[in-house]
Amino acid sequence: MSKVLQYFKALADETRLRLLLVLYRYEMNVNELVELMGMGQSRISRHLKILSSAGLLESRRDGLWVFYSLAGGQPSRKFIDAVYPFLAAEGFAAEDLALAAGILEERAARTSRFFNSIAEDWDAMSREVLGSFNLPLAVEARMPLPCAVAADLGCGTGIVLERLLSRAEQVIGVDGSARMLELARRRFSGVGERLSLRIGDLAHLPLRDGEADFICINLVLHHLSEPQAALLEVKRVLKPGGILLISEFDRHNEESLRTDYGDLWLGFDAEALERFLLRAGFKLASSTSHPVEKGLHIHIFQARPNA
């Protein structure tokens, strides 16, 4: 059977048209798609299997969860790009996309509520995972000198901010948890105007274009629904020639981190992190890997924006 005939046969159902429309914009897991479509899991899984078998979707297993998104290769992507304007004009499009956005917003809100609830215990919880590995010192050692403005995105209670303040003239800390930022303000009550603590998320950063010379994102990407989108926003706020540092767990199967630490992703292998960076307009400068507790490893990547 020809490829184009496979594609058209796979789309000969309104439910599959709706699924393709939503997954053109968002990566979602099966349970989220069940909620969105208001159908049973077996029915949704059957439609997803048909779309995947035709080469229109691809799946990603992350521990016990399976996420679906558009197939990225050719020629299927060219076909989907051609079809999408017609899907977006259908009567179901606006409502389905709004519902999908709402589900992902609730996913992010759950993460924020989780961190508000465990803020007081977060430093101790982090030590349980990091053990003897000194992440703040590793970040400081990779900062450029001189450094006018450094930013820690997902700063939590401010453990890494202490090291940034030792090298940068101005430091910005951003976090989506109001409770985390409150604890960070207590920690730095005597610092004065050198430190700016701002509430916000990585998809909509409260920073100006090109505001920071150095940005670090420490063990945060695995809490985000869309790490790729966050790195595109980071590119906006980093000065040309600036340095981005990412510390992140290697891919693992420790499911307890979802419930105990609010993780959405079970880490990323080095190849996935590099793809995120390249697609966001960065070039990798260096990478290292370090063992920590619970059988986990941490990648530390340094990158610069492409000219």
C-alpha cells in the first residue's frame, strides 16, 4: 500500500482527526487524551495505534507512562503540515485545542502546588538525592568571569543563588512556587538590590531580551511539560555569547521520583538533551556526568547560543 493511501485511511475517522490536531500542538500521555476526548482508554489506544502504524504519530515511554506526539520524520511530517490547516478550520478544533491547553496548564499547576507543599523540606530532599555531590559548587566553577548578570531558573529556596552571588554583579532567581521564593527571600534578607527574586515559569520568563550573561537550570527540565519550549525562551533572555548551564538527571527508571519529588520526566539521556539544545538554537560547548544517590547520574551541559 502506498504511503499516501496509508495516511488517508488512518485519517478516515473524526476521532483520529481530532487526535492528530491536538498532537500537532502538544505531546500528551494516554490518560490526558482519554480525559480530553471523553472516551474509554481502550478506544483511544486503538485510534492511537492506527495513527502510529500509519507513521503519523510516535510514542515515547517514560517509566510507566506513554506519551504521544507527531512523527518527526519525512515524508509523514510534510503530509501532516499540509493537512493541518484543514484540521484547524474544523468545528471541533478551537474547543479541543482549548481543552488540551487547559489539561497541560493543570499539569503545571499540580507541579506548582506540589512544590509549595514541600518547600520547607526541599533542601533536605535534595541532599538525599545529591549525596556528597556539590551541585552549587559545580555551577560556580563553570561561571564566566567577569559576569554582570547571572540567573538561576527554577531557583527553589536559593541554594545555588549563594554561589552565583559570589561571582556575579547582579543575580536573578526565578521560580514558579511562591513558597519557595519566600524561603529564598528569608535566606538572602541582607543581600539588598544585587539579588532580584521573580515568580514565573520557564515558558514565560520574567526577564528582558538578552538580560543575562549566564543562566543555569538545575534539575528543573524534568519538571516541565515542554522542556524544548522552555529552552527557546531561555535563548531569548540570554545575551549573545552568553553561557547556558544545564544540570539534569540521566534517563532512569526510578518511579518514586514522580510521587516523592514531583518529576514529570524520568530524566533525559545525553542525546536527548543535546537535541533540545540544538533545536533551541544552542551549540554544546562541554558535557560531564556525575554519579549521585539512588543509582542516578547527573549530566552537566554548557552551551552557547548560535551566532
